[in-house]
Amino acid sequence: MDEPAPGASLFGMLAEFDRAERLLDGVKQAREAGFRRVDAYSPFPIEGLADLLDFNESYLPWLTFAGGLTGAVAGFGLQVLTNLDFPLDIGNRPLISTPAFLLIAIELTFLFAVLFAIGGMLALNHLPRLHHPLFDLEAFHLASLDKFFLVVFSTDRRFDAAATRHFLETLRPVRVELVGHAEEPE
Amino acid sequence: MTDIARDGRGYAEVTREIVDIALDYPDRRGWWLCFLGALCLLLLFLVAVGVLLWNGVGVWGNNIPVGWGLAISNYIWFLGIGHAGTLISALLLLLQQHWRNSLNRFAEAMTLFAVLCGGLYPLLHLGRPWLFYWMAPYPNTMGIWPQFKSPLTWDFFAVLTYLTVSILFWYIGIIPDLAATRDRATTRRQQVFYGISALGWRGSARHWERWRQSYRLTAVLAVPLVVSVHSEISLLFAAGPIPGWTSTVFPPYFVLGAAFSGFAVVSMIAVVLRHALRLQDLVTPHHLDLLAKLLLTTGLMTAYGYWAEVFDALYGGNQLDLDTLADRVSGIYAWSYWLAIAANFLPLQLLWWRGVRVQPLLLFLIGLSVSIGMWLERFMLLVTSLYRDYLVSSWHEYQPSFWEWALFAGMLGVFLTLFLLFVRFLPVISAFELKEAMFEERGGKAQAVSHG
């Protein structure tokens, strides 16, 4: 993550936009102006926004695949090992019966793939995280309603409170605000 | 969906319309009336389960050879209903059908609660439900393992997997709306409740991107999962050497029948919810039309299953299968066969007309007829095959007892109670996906942005 560590005294500079197009435009210009540690917040997923932020991560498909593989091996292995551990000879039928074992193996493949996909998403997103410096801002509540936000993190090499504020104000935002340090929750 | 984009309403209005239902429920009196009714049924459920646990499965009409009875036919019925929610949500997401956004949330909630109700049945049917964990493979002092070649163990894994996946899929789908509810909550209790359940979601572009990846990956996995789970249930039948259960059409027939009954219930819920919560502008006649088309399509596919089953018996020429077929259409349970066909497929034909499809009351009644029809179908499939075994000496008729009916009514109470709580406290429609669709339909795309 590019975000300042939780203990940092300054989080960044935030600009609020009333239209998604302005946010997209703002992200583009911020990138062109050389800002690298930037994030955007929107009430709904916007296709292509992550690309503008140069964020193209592909851990999750691989994680999901690894989960599926784990489930398949564990599911099939479980049945083989338990049958070897306690052999039941029923009418001389095969002890390791692949067709009968496939169903549970497939179900566990699905189960582990989904657990990895969703668990991986939460872990990579560092969620749950109930407190966040942005939540201290009154206006940020609108990020889930109909407003769009752009934040330049204080960890950006080019970050300078006055200059960054000046730059963000050229993007036609509704407002620009300094985001302070994260207070400890009471 | 297109209707919403056209009428020029903003993102905020759509969010408020949905989220405010959870925060400040509009018709509390009506809700309480329904909830009290549901609680009465829930009480009946507790009594029926108590009686069952105290006396054992002997209080039911089950016998040998009909060892399954209502418990298993209801199990299949409930689980089948559940599948429609997953299909609407996952399949239509992958096909990028925006209209799904008005329906997927409550359809998934229906899935969740139906699977929960369904899953309780095999447990209660065990005879000693408190030993259900014997089905799980864990190292135990007895030194033995579950029988992995038994459909009962397949069931355990299939239902548990399906329940877990449904809960997770539904939950990550609701997190962004829980965040919206949190941000509009005014009382401390609401802020804490929605705040914790939203997990601190803040709509970061990076979070959205990962969210989108995992949501789609889960959807891709959920669709074949549905097919595998209900195919597995048909194998519960097909793995037994019972005449009438051996047709190879069983897996697709069961999966499509499940989707059929589920779409029927989704239609009913959609009609009731849009009326009760005044969501006519979000769940439009267009949605009802599409739901009805899905219902008609899956209905016709299920009808093919009926036909294929009959054909299979006739073409196969096995005397036992032919006897079972003759008994189904003219034996003492023939009423269940003909009522199932009538309730499933006769009113359904009205849906060929658009006028009927967009008429909420008619759609509700047809949905009701289908859900009853599909219930009868499961009863028929189960009982007509079981009660006449190979040996005439072991033939035995089956009559559901009072406590079986009581448990069924009670189980509906479990479903209704959970569903009413969902309607009362959680966003019933996916607000953020509606907003996303509005944005995209207005031509918004990151690539299309021009400077200036």
C-alpha cells in the first residue's frame, strides 16, 4: 500500500468532486503532474479507474487458483487416506474408487477457491479496518453516496501541503482539505 | 434499469431510496404484523422439532420402504429454490445483464435462507441429530471415518460448501451498501451495527478493483457449483437401485427444476417487495417481464425433463420402470403426478403474453402455482418410487403425519422470520451496482474522458 503508515502525523490532501468524470480527469492530471502515491474513492466501482492509477494487480486470480488446487488435493487426498487408514471391503469393490471420490473433491475445490478469493481480497485490502484517517472528515461520508474523492498521500515524493493544495484546486473540485493524522479511537 | 438512467435521478436519490428503508423502515405496522405471523410459525417449528427430538422420527409417517418422506422432499424443494438466487446473481453478472442489479440482493438472501432451511431437514431426519458431526471427517476415538462413497456424505459436503459460498458471495456483495448505510446512520446503535458489518469499507479504487476481481471469480465458481450441488442431490436418488430413479436425465432435470421453482419464488418475492416497500421505480414491469421469461424458459426445460423421464421408461422397456410409470399416472398417488403437471405447466402458458408477464398479481399467482407444483413433483418422485419396492411383501403406503406438516409450516416460519429481518434491517437492493449501471449507461467510461 502507498498509504501513510497509521502512525504518520499527516495523511494527505483530499479533493472532492461532484462528478465521476471530474475524478477520472483529476486522477489523470495528477499522474501527469508526477504524483505517484494517489488514491481515488468512489461510491461504485468505475471501470478503468484502477488502470489510471497504474494499479494492475493479478494476485487474486492466482490465489483463487491456488485455493482451488488446495481444495482438490485436500478433498481427494482426504478420501484416499481415510480409506487406506480404515479399509472397508464391501463386496470386493475397489478401495480407492475415483468416480465416487470426485464429487467431494470438486465441492472442496469450489469451497477453497472461493475462500481464497474472498479471504485474499479482504487481506490485500487490509480489511476489516474500522478506523481510518479519512473517516474523520465530515465530507468523506459522501464517498458512499454520490461524491468522488482524490487523495494525494503525504508519502508522495512531490507532496508539499501548499503546492499540492494549489494543484488540486486547479482540478475544479468542490473542496480541498488537509487530512490530518489518525487519532486513536476513544 | 434503463428506466432509472433515463429519468434523470441522481446517485444520491437511488441510495437514499434503498438505504433509508433499512434505517427508517416505512411501514412498521405492516412489518410487525407479518413478523408476528412469522414468529408464530417459528414457534410451531420449535415445538415440532422438540416433539421430534423427544420421540424420534417415529412421530413422522416414515416407514420402511418409505424412509424419506416429507423431510427429504422438502429438503430438495428448499435447496432447489435457493439455486435461482445464485443463478440470477452470478450468471447474470457474468453475462453483464444490468437489470439483475434490482433483483440480485434479495434473490441471494432468499438463497441463503432457503439453503439454511433445506440443510436443517437431513439433520433432523438423522434420528439422532446431535450426532450430526459424525458425518464430518475428524480423528475420533472410534477410529473410523465417514463413508465417502455414500451420497449422505456427499450431501454433507455439497450443502456445507453451497451454504458457505452463498453466505460469502452475498456478504461481499452487500459490504459497499452496508458502508453507505453506515454513513447515513444517525443513531449510535445503527452506526455501530452497520459500521462493524461494513468492515471499514471506504470505496478506494484499489479496493474496488480487488473487490471486482474476487466478486467475479466467486461468480464464475458459483455457477458450476449450483449445477454440481443439485446434480449431487439427483445422485442421492440415482445411487439407489430403485425403479423410477435411474433415468440419466436426472441431473439436468433436477438442476432445471430447481431453477424453475426458484425463479417462481423470486418472482413472488419481487412482486411483494416492490409493492410493500414502494420500490416500483427500481423493480419495474421490465424486471417482472424478464423474470417471467426466465420462469417460462426454465419451466419448458423442466417439462422436457418430465417427457424424457417417461420416454426413458418406455424406451428402456424395463418392467419395473414401466410398472412405476403406470403407477405414477394411475396409482394411488396419481393425484400428485397430475397436480404437479397441472400446477407447473398449465398456468405457466399464460406467460407467453406480455400483458400477463408485467401484471404483478398474475405473475405472483403463477409463481405460487409453480412452487406448489414443484413441491408436489418432489413428493411424487420420492414416494411413488419408494412405496413399491421389488418385493410385494415390503410394499407400504406412506401418509405424512401431523408433525411432518407442522415441521413444514414451521420451516416456512424460519424462512419468513429470517427474510423479514433481512428486509427490515439490510439494504434489499444493490444500490451501488445500480449506480454503477447508471454511470455506464450514461456513457461513463474511464477511457472516454476528455480533457477540458
